[in-house]
Amino acid sequence: MGAKTTAKSDPAFLTAIAQVAPALAAWRRRRKHREPIPEHLWRRMVRLARRYGVSPIAQGLRVNYTGLKRRLGLPPSRPACAVEAAPPAFVEMPLQPWRHGRQWVIELEDSGGCKLTLRLEQNDSAAALALAQGLWERRA
């Protein structure tokens, strides 16, 4: 099994870090409390992050990983197990007369498994739509 090569052991990486680290250290010594890192330093770090990766540069220069990643234009990381719930939405369906009966059965179900069943005469389509919208808006 071969040894794993990382950016941190690459001489070019170490040289690149050494070129930015003194300027960053000088800024840290003379900065005012909570003063943001100057843009010219961020630009230099972004160039390095594009070449060597966000994590090695953030660790090597002791800067905020998320801030560097955001400046790189990458989307924020999400936990692998995170499940995004879609916002509740209403889907409008055109209601047309049904030729095989006089009654409509409309069933609605939310993501939690709650169901609403409407049994209406065909000529009550406007009432069915208003009722369904009203009930769903209350749940949102």
C-alpha cells in the first residue's frame, strides 16, 4: 500500500502558504477587534484554494473554512443525513366533467400521512377547490 500524498506535504503547497502567511500574520497583529480580513488577502487565499483545496488552505492559514469556501463560489456543505423538506405547495388541476358518474372523489395527503377525502357532486368544483386550498393553507 503506497503512502498517501497530501497537499500539506507538497513542497509547492508549503511555499505557497509561506508566501501568504506573513502578510496574514502582519494583518492579524495590527487589526482592530473583529475587523474583517482585507480583500487583497482573501483574493490570494482564494487563488491558493483553487489550486490546493479549501480545507488545506483554511487549516494552513488558520482562516474560516466556510468563509473561504463562500468566496470561492462553492455551495455550502450540508450534512449527508440532512433531509430537506419541500415547502408545502398547492397543485392546481383543471377540473373537467367526468362522464362516468355524478360524484367526484378528491383525496389529498400531506407528507405526514394526513389525508383529506372529498366526495362532491361534479357541479361543486369551485367549492372543492376553495375548501382544499383553505384546509391546506391552515396546515402550512
